Amino acid sequence: MQKLYHGKDTYLSLRAVHNLLDTQFTDNDIVILDADSTKAENIIDRLYSPSLFLTPKIYFLKRIYKNKEKEILIENLFQISKEDSLNIIIWEDQKIRSNTKYYKFFKEKDSVEEFQKLNKRTFLTWAKKEISQYTLTIPLEILNILSQRSNYEPERFFNNLNKLKLLETDTIDENTLNQTVADTLETDIWKLMDYINTSDQKEISNTLDKLLEYKTDPHYILAMIARNLRIAIQIKHLLDNNTNERAIASILKLPPFIVYPIIKSVKNANRNKILLQYQKLSNLDYEIKTGRIEPTLGLSLFTLLL
């Protein structure tokens, strides 16, 4: 077996490799090589060297594409891979372009596994599939909350899932979830950003009150608002220059589920108004840092003036 694992979601791709090794190669001697920092010659020698023992080997190569001698290494790998008896699993912590010789080699052998970044919609579909492999029963509405509290991150989701597995119950309700998985309030901070974008003063006030009630650092909230306004200014500029939504997400290197709501809210907004909000926030930040105004009060005053 020779197989390439890659993609933008490095956690899921690496997890898939470990699952493969743990389930299909339990009787093999696993040889792990950090291919990004090891000389190509040394890696090739290891792959060509015969085993002195009867235990079959499987080679797990990490990050070949980051090796300075990757061209030499990949060309030799093509030759070595002709040996069907040689088991090689390659993991790249990035997406390999489909037009590269490296990718095509494994694609032709139907030996490529790609793991894309999940958005809110695809995350829930993925989470349902993962849950089905457990004995836990989690209703859809509870799974939604669990996904939110995991910030739609697979690694955090699995950590929370492992906490739930330790419970003596197989059915997870909202009360059980609240006692086991803490609300990180990250979802509420993003909601606050959305309400600021749409100037929904009532929801801004309600969400801000909740965040402050949970002792969320006002400096952190201000930093998040500043980031949101910077993104809004950049998006407005790109929209004014007729840049499409997909290109905007790519240019700003942000997930579409973050970009699209902001696009919707700033599409018809006045650019000068957004710039004025950012200027007011910068002035407030200076006043707070110089001790002239208390952070929580400053934050409340700022949101009232939006």
C-alpha cells in the first residue's frame, strides 16, 4: 500500500492516518520519518534498506513537500513505490495542488485522501456521521449546540465527545451537555459581530450583557470588534471593485462562513460610516490604555453609538 493524505484540515487528515495505522497495521513495525527535516538521501536509504526481522514494515512519511530536496525525494519515491510489497503512508500538512506530478501519481493509483476545511453546514453533516459510530444518542438540536461550543473545530469536537463518553448515560440532553461541555462564548462573540454589522441595537445590548455577565475580558471583545471592522472595511473595498464572494474569501484567507454574513451586511453600507466606527474604536482603545476610561464602560458606550 502507498497512499497520500493531504488537505487544509490537517487535524482530520492526520487523525485518518493514525486510524489506518491502528486498525490495519497492528502487526507491522511502524517507521515514522519527519521528511521535512531529514535529508532525502537518508530517507531513500531507509526505504531501500531490507528488514533484518520478519515483522513487516510500514513507513509513515511526514511533510515530504516541505523538504528542500523534495524533487529528488519524490522522483525516487516514484521508483520505490513500484514495489507493491512496500507500504508507505505519506501525510502532508497542506493541500497538494491537483496539477502537480506528485498528486497525479497517487491519484492515478486511486490512493489519495483529501480533507477539506469544514464550514458550519458541512461540519454538522460530518458530526452526524461521527456520532453514528458511537453508542451515544444525541438529538439534532443538542448536536447543534455541541458543534457551536466546539467552535466548529473537529479537534475540539472530539475532545468534548470524549467527555460525554465518560458519562454513565447514553442519551445526551441539554442539561447533561451544560454540565459537561462549557460554553466558551465564542459563538456569542461572533453573534455580537453580526449584530454590529446589521446595527441591531437590541441584540447588541443583549449579547454584550451576556458576555460581560460571564466575565469575558472586555479587552478581548474590543479586539474582536476591531478585527471585524477591519474585515468589513477590506470587504467593502473589494466589493466596490467588483470582486466576487468566493474571491473575497480567498484574498482575505478567511472561511466563507465568516465572510458571507459580513458581505451581506456591508454590501449596501456606507464605507465612510464603517471607517468612522473604526476610528472611534481606535480612539476608545487609546483612552482605555491610558487609563482615562474603564474598559467595560467604554465598550458599552461604543456599542450605544453604533
